[in-house]
Amino acid sequence: MQITIENLCKFFGKVKAVDNLNLDIADKEFVAFLGPSGCGKTTTLLMIAGIYKPTSGYIRFGDRVVNHLLPKERNIGMVFQSYALYPHMTVFDNIAYPLTLKKVNRKEKKQRVQRVADMMGIGELLDRKPGELSGGQQQRVAVARALVKEPAILLFDEPLSNLDAKLRLRMRGEIKRLQEDLSVTSIYVTHDQVEAMTMANRIAVMNHGILQTYGTPNQLYEYPDTLFVAGFIGSPPMNFLKIDLEQEGDGLYLVRRELKIRLPEEIAAQVKPSVVPSQVIMGIRPEDVHIVPANEGDFDAEIYVVEPLGREDLVSFRLGEEEFRALTPAPFKGGVGTIMGLNLTKEKIRLFDPDTGNSVLKSNK
Ligand SMILES: Nc1ncnc2c1ncn2[C@@H]1O[C@H](COP(=O)(O)OP(=O)(O)O)[C@@H](O)[C@H]1O
Ligand SMILES: [Mg+2]
């Protein structure tokens, strides 16, 4: 089922929870809504589900405007962070509940509940009460209950947040696989960029109720449109450095006290002419910063701290007031206070306007 969101707004008094959202979700697509707490993810999801009424704007399923449809008329399955199971009912009755509401006959109900329960690996637990299940099993029951209706759309609201890290990893893979197998158009709300990156076909990044960007995980990682997206996606996060952008001869240079870097032709060609010269923010990811002996890199810097991550070490440098990080194969042999050279993979340099936060590179996708 294709979903189209047009100029969608939801205000609670003066709070603009969702501010003029426009979004297209293709049939069978898995889209993540990603952003910090309070950015309007749940509000958007609840409008799609029909639980909240939009202040203005339209939601379409296929060609049909659904604004006026009740939740039960929308053919949606929903999974929440709090599993929202009925504690006094068995697992069977919890999963069967949507079918009971629709007065599906006993035999068909039994078959359908058993099928989704088996699919979720809880087929043996149907006689138990939710209180007799682990958190992971309870969440599987909640997913099974959403699936049993065979909905046209699945909505997930931070479904894994209450699980421990190991289980979260496992359920992440299982939900992704399930979505692929069932080919149900799905929206997955999360504040966890790793979840969004690993699961979704496309990610809508929101902040303060406003859509920041919408693209594939790879687009968002490689060519973030804004500083917010650049800093939100990726861990450890992208390095940012205030720097002057200047023309010299036929080259574009990034210049500050300790360094002068000529932009490679492929990046220079993307820089919007109107921003030369000006101060910009250079962004580069820690994996694109390489530690070399002093005087042999693009610039030198002093080691501030070394953090072992197992496979790699994260080495932080101080550049004036700012921090600059490099990911380097472990074990890194270099002590705090040592001066090292840093070499940037210059094709990976990204540039942003310090006032608007927007990328100053054009046609970057
Ligand atoms: N029922 C409500 N009444 C008033 N304000 C609300 C209500 N629901 C959400 N909000 C506000 O709207 C904004 C977005 O909330 P929400 O959609 O829950 O964010 P998210 O799910 O991204 O954490 C927040 O500022 C929140 O306080
Ligand atoms: Mg929420």
C-alpha cells in the first residue's frame, strides 16, 4: 500500500508537533522515522493510524484520502514500545483479539493465530499469560497481534526500546526479515540511528516537527543535506571544523591557522559559487581521517585521548577549541600529548553553511 503525506500539520496549542510534512512511501517499502525525542515521530504515526486527527493536511493510502477513516477502518497493524498486552488474557487471546473484534469464526481464528505465533517463534506459548513471558517474548506477542489481521500497513513505535542490547539486535534482524518476507508497507519510528540505518529502505529524519531529509541510509551517510543530519547519523559522529573557504588561482582551498587543504576537483566542482569566499563548516567522518607521522599529513595535532573500541581505536585530537577524531586499526601506539599528522580522504569532505546548517554542495546525490 502506497502512503502519501501532504502538508501534514499537528499543533497541540502552541506546540507544532508536526510542521508541514510531505512524504511519499512506496508500496512494500520499509521507512524509518528518525529523530530525537519530541521531534514529532509518534504524532505522525498516530495520525497515519487515525488515532490523532491532523490539524491540517492530507494522508492518502493509495489514491484514497483516509483523513476521515477510523483506525479500525484503515487496515493497519501497530506495535508499541510498551507491548500493551492484556495481562489477564492468554497469549492466544491477546493475539486473537483483533480477530475477535471482527467476529472471525473460531476455526479460522485458531489457524491464523497459530500461523503467526509459529512465525514469531511463540507457537508453544499460547496458553500462558503475558506475565509468564520474558520481555522479548512479550514483544513477539505484540508483533504477532499486529500481523494476525494481515494488515496492509505495519506501524512500529520504538518497539525494541525496552529490550536488552543483545535481544534488540536479534529482534532488529527478525523484524527486517519479516517485513521482507511479508512485503507489507511499514513505518518504523526510532530515535536510534543504528536501527534506522540497518533496517530501513529510506529514512525520514525529523527535528522539531520538521522533516530534515528523506533518503536511503547510504545517501544520508554519504551526502547529508544538513549539519543536523550529518551529526545525527553515524557513530562516532562526523567531525566538524569551522574553516575559511577561499579561491586561489584555479583552486578552492580550506584555510585556518594550522592547515590549508586544496579541495579535490570533484568536491570543488560541487561548491555553490555564491559561498566563495566565506567561513564554512567542514565535515569529515572519523574513518576518513588517517593518522600519520607528524609533518606528513594535511596538518598536525596533539593526541587528547585514545579510546579502544575493540577492532578499532578512536583517537581524539584537539584543534584549538575543537575536537577532531580519527578511527584507526587497533592497537594504536601513541600516547596522550604526542603530536601526529592527520591525513584526510579529501573526496569525503562535506561543507555546510554555519548559519543555515545546509550543505553548500550542489547536486550531491
Ligand atoms: N497529546 C499531546 N498533548 C500535547 N502535546 C503533545 C501531545 N503529544 C505530543 N505532544 C508534543 O508534541 C511534540 C512531539 O511529540 P511526539 O510526537 O511524541 O515526539 P517523538 O515521538 O518524536 O518523541 C512534543 O513536543 C510533545 O511534547
Ligand atoms: Mg515517540
